[in-house]
Amino acid sequence: MIRAARKSDHEDMDALFRASVQALCADFYPPGVIEHWAGKPVPERILRGQTQGDEHFVLTRRGRLAAFGALNLQKELLEALFVAPEFAGHGVGRELLEFLLDLARSAGLTRIRVNSSMNAVGFYEANGFVEYGRGDFDLGGGVTLDSVFLARQLSGEARP
Ligand SMILES: CC(C)(COP(=O)(O)OP(=O)(O)OC[C@H]1O[C@@H](n2cnc3c(N)ncnc32)[C@H](O)[C@@H]1OP(=O)(O)O)[C@@H](O)C(=O)NCCC(=O)NCCS
């Protein structure tokens, strides 16, 4: 089941984010970067994104939070997509991605971008995104994340 995130989800979303970074991104970045990125528990980070136009959605399986994602329609940007480590590799990421792409299409967007961490590039390419650049994502505190910028057309395409 996929639904809009509620304030009561924020603590679980924050915990999922931190576990996902630690388990699924660790092979692609130095330990210090992973530690800084995962950080300490900060459920307020979800609200912070919402003040900048992010809309958050959660995917649950048998009542458990399995993934969450964030879409920013003004920026035409997929802001976040994180799957809990124990649910990774079972189609959860693709299911939530397709939901968010449908929302973007319904809102009239013809293209959506994502700033991907290195570990997720293959996932986005397997889901129709094409690389258009590379750069750094600023994590604050002088730490940056090597990132790949990808985009996917949403109109005039055969649905995958
Ligand atoms: C990247 C992520 C969202 C993928 O979610 P997932 O549920 O494990 O992926 P799915 O099972 O839905 O995979 C869908 C397809 O993508 C492929 N895929 C998934 N992860 C991949 C990867 N890292 N590299 C290459 N292909 C990948 C799968 O093989 C599958 O393709 P197939 O149907 O042709 O076999 C998840 O690993 C994650 O949360 N990573 C940590 C957080 C993160 O990096 N998020 C993105 C930040 S920009």
C-alpha cells in the first residue's frame, strides 16, 4: 500500500533513511561520508523538506514501513527514494518510483530529474532514466556526496 506520509510516520522514515544509507550505500562511499550522511536521528528532516515543496509518500507491507519517497513538482525533481534494507531487491523501489512518476505525469510534468547517489545509478537506468551530468551533493559540514544527475521523459513514451 502506498499513501501520503503522516507526521506520525516521520520517526520511522528517519530511521529507515539512516538504515538504508548505512546498509545499501556503504560500498560506494568512504565510511566517514556514510557516517555523516546517515547522521543522528533527526525526524525533523522530513518537515524541513516539506517546507521546500517536497511531498512524501510511504510504501507499507503488512503494516510495516518498507520505503518512502519524495517528489518536488516545482523543481521537477525526485527528491528521495529509500528502501529499508530488509525489503531491498524485491521490487519495492520500482513500485514506489512508478507511483511517483504517475503523480508527476498527472501534474503535467513531461520530464523528471533525480540527483542519484552512486549506488542507485543502476536502479534509475534500469527504470528509464538517462545520465546528463555528474557533480557533488552538499551534505553540509564540508562533506559532499559524489552524485550522478539523471532524467527521464514522462510524455510521448511507451509505459515500461
Ligand atoms: C536504489 C533502491 C531505491 C532500489 O530499490 P529496490 O527496491 O532494491 O529495487 P527494485 O527491487 O525495485 O529493483 C528494480 C530494478 O532495478 C534493478 N536495480 C535495483 N537496484 C539496483 C542497483 N543498485 N544497480 C543496478 N540495478 C539495480 C533491479 O535489478 C530491478 O531490475 P529488473 O526488474 O530488471 O531485475 C534501494 O536500493 C535503496 O533504497 N538504496 C539506498 C538509498 C538510495 O540510494 N536511494 C536513492 C538515492 S538518490
